[in-house]
Amino acid sequence: MVEIAPRIVVDETIKFGKPIIQGTRVPVDLVLGKLAGGMTIDEVMDEYDLTREDVLAVLSYAARSIADDEVRAVRR
């Protein structure tokens, strides 16, 4: 198991090595998808037995992950 961010780990034996919340089998992308789909943080916490800190760690990890992405407009 490798910690890639606070509370976020990768373990090749869990969920095929996708980032998960430490101490759970809950993938980061699942939590992000639920929030993007309109669930509140409290609903996600209740549904997946997570803490507020877990959900905020997912958001922080996602923000840092895309912070260095570079998007360039292509003109046609």
C-alpha cells in the first residue's frame, strides 16, 4: 500500500490499484462521481460510512491532481 496523498492510498490488491480512501475499499472516483451527481457531503458520508475528512481528502486530492493539467485551445 502506498499513500499518494493524505488519506488517499493505492494498493494493487484493492480495486485494481485505483486510488481509494485509506482504511476503506471506497474509490476516489466513486466519491467524486457521487458529489458531481448532486449528492451532498453528508449523503456520501452516510452512504459509504466515511468521515467528513475522508470526503474532503478526496476533493483535495482531485484538486491537486488537475492543478498541473494544461489545457490548450485548438483553433480550426
